[in-house]
Amino acid sequence: MRRIERLKAKNRLGLIFFPAFDWEIDPGHPERQERLLYTRDQVFEEGLLDIEGIVEYKPELASKDDVSRANICVPDIESVSTVSHLISAGAAIKAAALVLEGKVDKAFAIVRPPGHHAFRVVHGARGFCNINNEAIMVEAIRKKYPDLKIAFVDTDAHHADGTQEIFYHDPNVLCISLHQDGRTLYPGTGFIHELGGPGAFARTLNIPLPPGTTDEGLLYAVKEFILPVLEDFKPDLVINSAGQDNHYSDPLTNMRVSAQGYARMNDLLDPDLAILQGGYSIETALPYVNVGIILAMAGLDYTCVREPDYKAEKLQQDRAISLEIQRTVEWLQKVWEERDRIDLEKIFGKLDKFYRREKDIYYDTDGISETQEEKVRICPDCPGYLLLDSTARRAYYRQRRIYAVTIPRLVCDDCYQEAWAEFEKAHTSNKGNYAYIYLQDLKKDKYISKGPF
């Protein structure tokens, strides 16, 4: 009798499912309870968990301390998130821990709710995101491994504006986002001139893709630009922020990427981690895209993965789109190659003690408008600290203004003392200007909330 050998994964892969079947924005909303139902069914139907080396792990709950290292929730965590959000973030943390502790070679957190549109200051939900699960993960693992160099490659069709904003001044985090051009899709950002702050220039890299981009354009950007950048940056950890709404059947976008394109992209990127973000074609895309990603990360053949309605001839890329992507890549290549020789004052203006940015942030899910001034301390010895002055308004509600001081882990002693002095000054001199005042101290792992005033 012939012996049938069990299929074995080349890479030990940990899978963490959290479909959040008890949470949704609305029964008819794209981010609803059954969003990952068909994916889970497909994984079981294909017998992926029977493959030697692919192991499912249970998610864990992110703590309040975990959340507060990445997000400043106004007025508090309970007001802007649910247990499901904490489990989604905890699953991402668990995935990273499995890899860093050597229990698996790679891990994929197939979770919801998503998080990459949540900024550092959180007044409510925007882009279906409340708290930033992948930023929470990064700060959790950097508590134990503070010197890690991390690279995000966000492949969601919507620009990863929240993750970009949180790490905009962090030289040890490279944020690369491949997304549909912000002139045609929410959140209307992610342009090539968004390149990071003066202390982390070219650590933010955006590749806006024209509507109608197919596997060809996506893979061109990966091979011609992203892979060489990753080779230069030499990250300790590569994270695919695995949004799947670039798929040709997604109801919210105008892209034309297939499950094969996603699988091939993951094969090329060879990420240590993948964290699911968006993707709303819950029957005709997500089951096949996720299976393709799982097989690619496990080092197995994924060429048989096909959507039932897949027709290659319908996914041919227009030449004009190819030329536009080529021009974008060439411009970014030049920026990357010259990043250490660029006169930053020609880009940012005169760099005195602080660099300032003003932001207008709209929370489309909760209907909140926020204006924010961000000041980052310019220091030759460290990334500097952040001062944030934020005012949020909602129709028919009174506006609420908050102030926050954020101290990064690798701050120098002088900036650390300055930042604490700024917090004390804001607290003692507050005459009803601010409803809440916060301190986010990553160096000493402290989080202080003062208010309401």
C-alpha cells in the first residue's frame, strides 16, 4: 500500500484568527460581522490547518497600557473602543511575539476590526478604525526590543494615513504604502511628497497607484522600488499590512488586483508578519486572497489559487497606467537614493527648536472634525518629543480641546527633561483651555491623563 506523505510547510507559520462575529459598525456596513466568515470556512475547506508547520494560535487581549503606548484616546480607551478592538490589537501583538520568540518563522493575524486609519490622538472612529492595532503591536514589542528597525509595507487600497502619522518622525520605522491614488479614494492622502518629518526623512514612502492598476502594476512597484529599499534599510522585522481591497471585486475601490497578485507580492516581500486591514469583497475575494497569502508565507505552491470568476484577459493593464506607475517609481527612486544629501531646510523651512505641522482630520465614521497642531522638537541627538494641541468638533456637540506630550523611547536626557517640563507647565497653567492633558512617556513606560477640567 502506497504511503501518502503529509504536506509540510517550508516556513513554520502561525495563524491567528479573530473574526469578531459579535462586533460590527452596522448590519449593512462593509465592516460587518460576517466579513471574515467565508475566509475561515475556506481555510478549513482547503485543509490548510492540516498542513504540517501551519499552526493556529489563540488571540490575546491587548491591555490598556498596550493601547496607550500608541494611541491617546479621548477621553479614555473605553470611550472610543470595544473589547473586539482590544482583541484585534492583542492578536497582532501575539503574532509578533510568536516570531520574535522563535516559535514560528512567520505569522499572519487574520483579524478585525482594522486599525491603520487611527491616528495617535483618537477622538472616535475614522475609516472603520478606532485604535491602531499595528502601531499598538509595534510599541508593545519595542518595550522588550527597543532598538528594532521595522518596515511596514501597507497594501490596502486606502492610504495607511494613521500608521504613517504615528511614525512620521520615527527614524527606526519605515512606512511604505501602496494604495489607490488619494485624489480618487478615501482618505485623500498618501502622495509622493509625504516623506516623513525632518528627523525621519524618507522613512515615509507613498506609492499612489492609478485606478485600474492590476497585478502587473502592483508587482512592478514591489520589484523595482520596494525590494531595493528594504534591502538598503535592512529592517529586523518586515510587516505586510495586508489590506485586500485592491482586489478587482471590492465594492469600495477601483483596483484590479487578483488573489494571484497578492500571493506573488507576499512571496516577493517575504514578510515576517502580516496583519489584515481592509478588504470588503467578503465572498469573492477575501477567501481566495487569504488562502494565497497563507500559502505564500508558508513557502508552499500558491499557483492553483483562483477566484471562481477569474479571467486573465479582463485584467490587462492599460499602457497609460503602466507609464504613470513607472514615473512615480522613478521619482521615488531618486528621492531614496539622494535622501542623505538633501538639504532639509529647502523642504521643511528653517529648522529652529521646533518643526510645526497643522492637520485637519475628518472622522468619516463618527462625523467628527479635528484640527491639530503638532510640534516636534528638533534635536541632533534623538528623534525629539511631540507636543499635540487638538480640538475636535461634532455637529450639535460642544467642541473639546486636548493637549498631549509624547516622549519616544530613544529620547535623549535633555529632551526627556524638557518634555516633562512642557507637561507640567501645561497642567499647572491650564485655565480651562484644555479639557484633558495627557503624557505619553515611552521611555519610562508611563501614561498620565489629567482631566476633565
